[in-house]
Amino acid sequence: MSDLPQQLPAISFEFFPPKTEEMERNLWQAISRLAPLHPSFVSVTYGAGGSTRERTHATIARILKETDLTPAAHLTCVDAPCADVDEVVTRYHDIGVRHIVALRGDPTTGLGGTYTPHPQGYRSSADLVASIKRRYPDIDVTVSAYPEKHPESTGFDADLDILKAKVDAGATRAITQFFFDNDLYFRYLDRVRARGIDIPIVPGILPVQNFKQAAGFAARAGASVPDWLAKQFEGLDDDPDTRKLVAATVAAGQVHKLAKHGVSNFHFYTMNRADLVFAISHLLGFRPQPARQAA
């Protein structure tokens, strides 16, 4: 790792709202472990149709109250009228949230389903971004990007048109769907820049805690899983210790190569677990620091 840039990159972490008391404990253990690395922000996901609406809000509110982290609240358009979505944005703004990850959202029917806008809802994520920025110019809006194009897109040109619309509406950065082949990211970045899109395209990194689970996520998201990656986890279904070592090696190698080629922002999908993400951040040069004091 000695050939990494001298300046530390920016890192951010994604969590999901807990469903049970045990999941709540696991989440806050992860947050407590990762908070001393002082990420630029931490995001909390939002279930389809607002299914985790209150749990997402409660998690964001607790992060604001009990930590010095900057939270970013996910928000989708799925199965909700504009008025309901607007109310969520207002509630977040009222408690001090100034960063929203604005997403169209997946169809509630799941894999293979077709997205249909709510009759009184936002028709696209670009419409949602535009509304947020019109009502609250002080909110920073992040959107999604897809190195292998969105699974519902007809092609890269159409996909980039959608990203450009989100940027024109006011988005200030995009976080990618996770990927395992860095060449996919760099080819996508070339396409994005050629399209005249100049916002940061932050690579989303998924440390493989469980290969079968990760492969399932990839199938639903339209992301490819290289044969070489599958082979790394062969025979390790009943060997969690070795699996964790392999996962850390693979993810650290991916991040190292991206950083070596000039990538200066990373967003980690933590799955509410800190161990692998903490290790990778350590290899990037991050060390725990005391909590920042209020000015």
C-alpha cells in the first residue's frame, strides 16, 4: 500500500435501519466502531414504498443526537404521492438533515418487476431531485449511477441521459452500484465525462461478507460477478474465518487499485458490520481519532 496517494481519500458508509433489538445493537456497534474514522457522511437506506420510513427517520435522528457524524437520508419515489415524499423531506430538514440520497427506487414486485410511478407521485428521480432543490436549496443531493447500466435501461446512452437529467436538476454527486471489476468503473467514468457530466462519481464498494448473499444482491441489481471472485470463495461456506480473510484481501485490493489510479472518494456498503470496512479503511491510511469538538 506504500504507493497510495499521500492525501487520504474521502470515505462514507451506508447502513440500513434495524428491524429488531438485536439488529439495533449490531447497527450501533458498527456505527461506534466506524465513527472515529470521521467519514464525510453516513447514509441510511429507505425501504420500497417507504416501508422503513419511521425506522430510517429514527436512525437518522439518533445519529444526529448521539454522534458528530453527518447523516444522509435515502429517499425514494416508489408507491408514494408527491405530498408524502415532500413531508418526509420536510421532517428531515426540520431535524437538521442537509443531505439526501434521492433515488427512484425499485419496483415493489422485486426482481423482474416493472416500475410504475404512483399516479400522484414523482415520475423519476430527476423530478425528486428538482423538487428537493427547489424547496430546500441548502440540502445536498446525491444520486445513483450504474457502471453496468441500470438493469431496466435500454442502453448506456439512455442511462447517461437519466444521470444527466439528475445532475441538471441539482444533484452534486453520484454513488455507483457496487461492482467487482474496476475496469467497469473506469470505462463508465470515461462515458460519463464524455457526456459532459462532471460531478464526482463515487465508487460503491461492497465487501463480501457472504458470497452467496452478495451474488444474490448482484443478480437483483444487474451487477456481474467475475468467475475469479467466485473461485476465491470456493469451499469456504463452512469456514467463516478464512472467508473473512479472503473478503478483506479482495476488497482491499480493489480499493487499493482504484486509489492508485486517482480515485479519491469511496462509499462502503457496510451491511451494518464494521470489521471489513474498518480494516479496508485502515489500509487506506485511516486511523481512529477523537470525536470532533463543536465550534
